[in-house]
Amino acid sequence: MSETEPRPDSPRRARTRERLMDAAFEVFAEQGLAATSVEQVAEHAGFTRGAFYSNFSTKEELLLALMTRERDRWVASLSERVPAVFPFAAGPPIEAEIGAAVAALLAGPTNHRHAALIQGEFRLLALRDPELARAFEVHRMALEDSLVDIVDDAVSRSGRRLRLDTRSMVRVVVALHQDAVERSILAGAEGDPMESVHLELARLLTAITELR
Amino acid sequence: MSETEPRPDSPRRARTRERLMDAAFEVFAEQGLAATSVEQVAEHAGFTRGAFYSNFSTKEELLLALMTRERDRWVASLSERVPAVFPFAAGPPIEAEIGAAVAALLAGPTNHRHAALIQGEFRLLALRDPELARAFEVHRMALEDSLVDIVDDAVSRSGRRLRLDTRSMVRVVVALHQDAVERSILAGAEGDPMESVHLELARLLTAITELR
DNA sequence: CGTATCCGATACAGGAATGTATCCGCTAAG
DNA sequence: CTTAGCGGATACATTCCTGTATCGGATACG
């Protein structure tokens, strides 16, 4: 019964952690994890380093908390939007429909640029640290499972079949989506960069996914 | 006619640069660019910081030189191996053949883990710095163009057609390959991790690429 | 073999980030 | 309203890294 850290979870504490995560989301995305000092995060949140060290022990711990929060929001958002995005009945099949729908789902509510950068940061860290690799897998799996359910549901409602098992399908879509987003950032897209991304992605998916 | 840096390219100098790049390849891959000090790179190469500052002005400059070198080796290796990897005549089509061949080409001669990590490091940097973004694009394009030529050649020899334009096809393959390699690293694969990667990739490609 | 030159080693100063220890003021509970 | 204690600010010592300036020795060439 030896609790290592019996820190009470006061409402004040929760608010501070929240603000620190908000700050980390921005600063980590803009400068990168390693290039960001603890002080910069705290300052951006309107605190000093004292607040940080009172709530987290390392930058990585903060990043992990942040990723968990984002994932939960993300999956929740997905679950909500599913019905609206898959309106097609069991009627006639339009190949692009599923492509566009999945792309719309993946688009999500968050800042794409920041999300992509932080995701990349997290992945790179996980590729080196087995500890974080496990956390990253949990993260990825939670998303993947949700998507598999969604796609399975939509496909079965359409009364047709994918040419690939659903999980592989989802992995392909996620990988291509990620690549497309990064490509658009690298191209220095202004305005709403996601528009062209989704056009391109839908085109690829139409060719690739073709229902049977 | 004002040369900014008329540094003579002595043989000794070239050797030192080479050793520094070798060291950077390892240390950057293991610790990440930002987490690595100039001293660590120099030391790992058997030098002190003096040698580094005599040859490069920033870590980024070293990384860029490194990536250029790796790309050149990479493309050269590809060009050499093409004939051996595409032995199939205009005869009967085996769908998996092109998938396995492309996978073998992408595998290349280098350390996969390190290559993937450094590539990720470079990409992440490019996503933030427009300067590096351009360099990254050059890098990516050089590889992509080579692959397009290779695939075009192989497909035309087979007397069939891809269900996707070649460039999109290549992008899909590269993106999926990258994803597969990262996935295998994250899974903590021991031994030869590329074996399972290529099996999985070939399976996906078989389903996706199907010649017409 | 001798030598001028180039290149990497060494020394130094400055700056910045980290983690801890301590303190005070705010907050939430009664 | 009062108070106990939590949470964030402040101060400090330490460590590490950077960039430059200078020097001595190896190297390539005649």
C-alpha cells in the first residue's frame, strides 16, 4: 500500500496542468521538444518554472500527458461525427465517397500543422525510447481500433466489401493521410492547406480502395 | 567574382569531413539532432570541436551534407541493382512480383534503423524551417524521380499498365515503406527486422498495385 | 629531406538551462 | 470569515554547451 505520489488532484492543479498542456502543444509544435526549454513552456502558459516542476518531472512526461489528452478528444470527436459523415444508404456506390469520408474524419478538429508536428515529435521519440514506444503504440492502437470500427460499420451498411482487410486498409489510409499532410506543409501551403490534401488523398483512395 | 569561402578542398580535409559525417550518422540517429552536442559528434569521430568548426558552421549544415551524401549513394545503389531485381520478362504476370521487387529496391544497403531515424529527424526539421524544406524537397525529388524511371521501365517491359499514374504509385510505395519500417522499429523487432516488413509491404502492394 | 601551409587541438569567456530548496500568498473547506 | 496547507514564485548552485582566438604539429609538395 505504498503510494509513491499521493498528490491530491485539486481543481486548481487540474487547471494549471491544462494550461501547461495547451502551452506545450503550441511551443513543442513550433520549436520541437528538445529545442524547447522548460522555462519557455511555463512562460507561454503564464507561469514560471516552479509551476512546471510542481506538476511534471520531465518534458517527456508533459508530452505524454498531452498526447493522451489529444487522443481522447480525437476519438470522442470521431465517434460524434461518424453519422454525419457516412450518410450514404445501401444504394449506389460512389467510389470516392468512402475516400472523402475517411479523409474528412481524419481531418478532425485540431490544428493540422501543430498536430502533425507534435505527432512527428512523439513518433521520433518513441523510435528511440522503448518506454515511449509502448505509450505510442497504445496511442496508435486506440485510434486504429476506432477507425476499424467506423469503416467496418460503413462498409457493411453499403452492402459491399473492401479489397483489403479493414485493418490494413485503415493503416494505408492513415499512412497516406500523414504523408499528404506533411507534403502540404513542406510545400508551404497557405490558406486552408487541407483542401488540396483531401483532394489528393481522395483521388488515391478512390483508386486504391475500390469496393468489390 | 567574390568567392565567399575559397577553402581549398585538400584530401585531408575531405577525409575529416567524411569521418564527421560517419559519426553524425550514428550519433544523430541515436540521440537526435537537437539532443546531440557538437562535441559528441566530434568525439565520436575521434576529433575535438576544433575539427568540426573548421569544416562546418552548424549542426544543420553537417546534417545537410550527410543527407546529400546518403542520397547519392542511395540512388547509385538503386541504379546498379535494377537489372537484378527485375528479371521478369514480358511473360506471365505475378502480382506480388513488382511489390517484392520494389520493396527490395527500397531496402537498400544502409542501416535501416539509423536511416529511418535520420530521415525522420530531417523531415521534422524541414517541417519547421522553410530553408531546410527546400533542401528536403530536392532530396525527396531526386529519389522519387529515380524510382519513377525504374518503375516505368519495369512496367513497360512487362507490357501492362498500373492502375495509378507512376508518380502517385511511387509516393504510395515510399510512404507505406516508411510506415512499415517505423512500425517494425516500434515493435522492437530483433534480428533482421526488414524481413517481416517486406512480407507485409509486399502483401499490401499486391492488393493495391495490381497491374491492369 | 626540408619547409610553408593548412588543419585540428587547446584554452577561454560567456550564456543558458536544469533541478532543488525555500518561502509566501492564494484557495478551498469548514 | 477563518485557517491550514497546497501550489506556484523566487533564488541559487551546478553543469553543459557554444563560439572564437590562438597555437603547435602533421602533411603534402618541391
